[in-house]
Amino acid sequence: MTKINFKALFKIVVVLQMVLLAVGCASTGSSKEKSQLAMPYTRLKVLDLDEMSDMLYEKANAYKKTEDPKVIQEGLLICLSRPNEDGLIEKVISIVRTPMLCNCGSRRRVSPPHSTRSMSSTNLRPA
């Protein structure tokens, strides 16, 4: 029978655990990394339909003017980062989804639907 050297086996197991711990810690993101969101999650959580619509129409209009995909991606990130306990995402996602799907080169402004918003509450007017 072969004699097992438990000390050597224990040292190998400890070294492997330390290596795995070091690799695991190195692969996680730093807590000092800046969030990609333009506003904090706590603020997104309390936005109502009009506030979310205003913000997303601003992003959609900026995208139509510049055709910069980063602007519309930021709008999508804002929309999808908000908790959906009240089903608001389904109501506003088309604001930022439609300009991406219908990118036919036109530079006209995206206007809000007349039925859901008061025109006096925003500076966006239908074209």
C-alpha cells in the first residue's frame, strides 16, 4: 500500500483555494466603477408616466437630431432599469424603440401622443 502524504495534499488544496480566490476577486468589477445610468435607481423608481415620457422623448428627439446610437441606448437603459411593478415599461418603451426600428434617415422630431400627455406640461410640441 502506498502511504498518502496528508501534509503535501493539504498544502496543494490550500494553494488551489488561494488561486481560485484570487482569480474570482480579480474578475469581479470594482465598486468604484461609475454607473452607466444617467440618474440613480432610487430616482427612476419614483418617476411617473409623464416624467418617464418626457425623459424618453428628449432622448428620442436627440437621437433624431444627431442619429447617435448612444443617445437612444441611454434612453433604453433608463427605460429598462426602472422597476416594472406598475407596468410602466410597456407604456413607454415604444418611445425609444420606434426611432431605432424606423431609422429611415428622416430628421423630424418625435412627438408625444395627444391622448396621454398635457401639452402645457412639456416643452415638446408635435411637429
